[in-house]
Amino acid sequence: MNSTEVLELVDDLIFAKTGKHLEDLQKDVLKGTIEGKTYSDIAEDSGFSESHVKNVGQELWNLLSLILGEKISKTNFKGICEKIKRQNFSSAIILGNCHTNPTANTNNINIFPVNIFPDRERYCSATLTRSPTYLENSQESKNQPQLYLAEAPKIFNFYDRSSELTTLENWILKDSSRLIALLGISGIGKTTLTLQLIKQIKTNFNYIIYRSLRFSPTLDETLTKLLKKFPQEADISQNIETKISQLLNYLNQYRCLIILDDLQMLFCSGKIAGQYQTESENYQIFFQLIAEMNHQSCLILNSREKPIEIAQLETKNNSVRSLILSNLGLGAKQILDNHKLSDEETWENLIDIYQGNPRWIEFTATMIQELFDSSVAKFLQWEKVILSESLVAELDKIFPRITQNEQTIIIQLAQENQPVTLHQIDKTVELSTSDLLNSIQSLKRRLLLDIKQEDKTTYFSLNPVLKQYVIWKEEER
């Protein structure tokens, strides 16, 4: 039997049993199985996670086993199909041979005659005892979302962010927030946190979709990609306004969680933070509609820079929130422990210097392993903050994006030995008041400033890593 014949046969059987046709992912599993593909191959082709594909596959085999009265699995499914082909059974003949065991639960239907499957009665007896469990699992499977996470990176380690997870979960599930900006400097763990959040709350959604904006796709391209994940009652419109309307309808019809990562790639380089490139300006309107229109879904934006419209919307719209992901704190000790570093009494100092940033600490821990005999104490004997090549490359992605006025302020702050006030900065840089204030606001949206309040006065400074980087870059000039 070819894959088309198999799909038709199985669809008829399942429809006769459940009143429902095969879903797209179930078809992908069947087709992939006939073609000898692994679950990993099917997951890659379909855009779902491998674990989700396995779950769908197992539920499908269980259902077919219950219908056919024969143990069905991914391993023997192709052989079962060949057996059906040899006996020249169509779905109509199979369904015509259905009979219900008079002593059995009526949920168990035996389809094949005994001479086709000699072990049918033995297997049916076993499935009878399992059928209530199966039905229970089938009910639970209705709460399993359609997961589209093919673009998401693989997460190997998750460090303690329980407080942030609780906050996000409450905003989404209890407060019904429609638009959330998850903000943080590069490497702080925004994507990792989002993917961990999905694991915790996925059963509350019908669809969960992750998309990266790292290559600056147009809104039209992003909308098309998103709309393709939903069941299509009509063709996707070529008109962008209609596409937005279609997506909003889906967000209202289904409960969806959509994550758009790397939002900062839509912003202009060399302009104030959060200013969209010309070809991306309509994203701003789209996000405003997500925030203002009534629907039951949530859009999470991961970004290194706070979008200007988020800053404006969250002051007047309770369904719009932003969360700044900061220092991992002592949870970062797990990274150092994973690298088997010594001198645990000095770890907290190292974590403070590198701002509890998981990626920065990971880079530094590797250097300590390779050059300092895994001794944190030896590493800290150096007077200057040491920046590994990997860490410098990470910071090189950030600083070319800032404006000339922001650079002026950053360079001045790098020369200061202690936090300074806005008035003190004004005295040392040659900028107009307007340029100074706008640049400070922009640096704040980029999360590049350390800001603290003391005696009703605001103080500004750079963290040790950024300070050392700026000094090093100035020395290179």
C-alpha cells in the first residue's frame, strides 16, 4: 500500500470510530512511518518538537490498536498495512466485518476476522482492561497544544528563574495579558526562560508558536508564516490588513501563545533604541492591535531593547506588561559547578563581576578551566576585568547599534570611578539638554545603564564588564 492508500484507509477507520478525521500531524506520522522515517525526521519535516510527535504517534497507535484488535506500533504498522493489502481488504470491507464482543465494553470494536489476526481475541481482552485508561488519555490529549517550535534553539540547561516564571505565568493565565515584552541584555536568558515557560503552561493553549526575527522579516512574511500554522478555511490573503484580521480572528477563536524572539533586529542601528526600520514600521501598528483588540491569546516579544510603543502602552493598558530579566544571582553557581571550578568561596564575587549573566559566566568559566587550572581564585588575582574573546564578540553586537550621542555618554561613564548624577553627566559631555535626556532614555531602553536611587537622587554607572569593554575599545582607537 502506498502512503495515500494508507491515509485513506486509516482516516476511514478512525472516522468510523471517533467521528473525526485524521489531523495533519497524524497524517505526517503515518506517512513518515510508511516511508521509514524516524520520529526525529518527522518532527523536522513537520516543524513540531520530537517529543510532541512521539506523543501524537503513541496516541495514534493506541487508537488503531483499539479499533483493529491488534497491537499496532510504529515498528509493525507497515507490516500490518501489507497484511491488509494481501487480504485485499478495503476500509468498507473492514468496517463491514466489525463486530462487538458481547461480553466486552462497547468501546472496544474488533474489526478483523479471527483468521486474519489469530491473536485478536487475546489482544482485545487486554485492550478491554486498558480502554478506560485510553479514553481518559484521549480526553487529556485534547488539552495538548499544537506546538510549532522548530525554530527554537535547544535548551540544555535552565538555571533558577522561579520568580520570573511565576510572574509571567500569573500575567498570562490569571491577568490575561495580551502583550508581554521580555527584556534583557544579550545572554541573560530570555529565550531559555520563554521555552521553560512553555513547558509549564502549554496545556492551557491550543497553539504555541515560536518565531525568530533575527533576519528582520517583514510583517507580511511573519503574518504568512503564522497563518500557515492554523487550519485554513480559505486561502491566505495577499492583503496585509486582511492577514492581520485573519490572525486576530484565530487569536480570538483559539487560545494561542506566540513568541517573537530577537525583536531588536527590527530596529534601526545608529538610531535611538526601539526605533523601527522603515520596512518594519507596520509591526508597531500590529503590536498595538494585539494589545487593544479583545482576544484570548498572548504575544511575547523577546528583545534587547524596549520598544517605544510598549513603554507607552503599558502605562494605560493593563493587558500590556514588560519584564526586565536581570542578574541570575547565586543561581549562576550551577554554571561554575558544571565546569567543576574550584574555590567556591570566591564564586559569588565572580558572579557579581559578570552581572549574573549566564552566557558571560559560561564564557568566563571556560577560560578559567583552560588557562587558570579551574581556579576562580587565581583568575580573580588579575586586577582588570578579563573579557574572553567570546564575550568581546558578544558585546561587539551591541555597541555598533548605539547613537553617537549615546557613545559619548557611555565613554564618559566608563571614566568615572563611582556612580554619577544626571547633572554631573551634563557638566562633562558637550550635548544639548534635549540630546542628553533622549540619549539617557535610549540607553535605559537598551538596558546598558546601571541605575540606582539614593536619597531621592538617581545615579548612573556602567557595570564592570561594559566599563572594561568601553575602555578597551577606546584604547584600540
